[in-house]
Amino acid sequence: MSEGQKYSFTDPSNYYNIQFRYFMKNLKCWFEFDDTFEGSIIYTKIDRKNFILSGEFEFSAVNDECDTVYITDGRFDMQYNP
């Protein structure tokens, strides 16, 4: 994984790099990574000393129980375990 590089959610070579679950409380629906039909993530900061990741993402997902969800302008800052 590299800073500034865009990783597609639909490219199988990126699957080791991207996993998520998303819950829409108002619809009571869970969306898993496998429900994604488009999307991407960009790591804007990878701090390998303090183990912090920052990034931006967007994706669209659908499953048999729920309507399509479109997530745009997503952002995260998180600590990770190497």
C-alpha cells in the first residue's frame, strides 16, 4: 500500500488491502465488501512509525435485502496493528 495511490474496490488484486462492513441504521441493513460494485480508496497518510492510516474513499453497494447505497466523500483516520 502506498500514499496517494488509488486502489479500486473492484480490482481483485486489491482485495487483501481493502475490507469493510457498513451498517445503515435507518434501513437496518449491513453491506459487506462483497456487496460492492464500484468504489475506491486513497491512503492520504501512512505513518509507519506511529501506525496511523488516513484516507479517503467512496463506494456503491447493493445486496438482496437492501437498496443500493452510495457513499461519497468518505474519510478515515485510524490506528492499525502492523
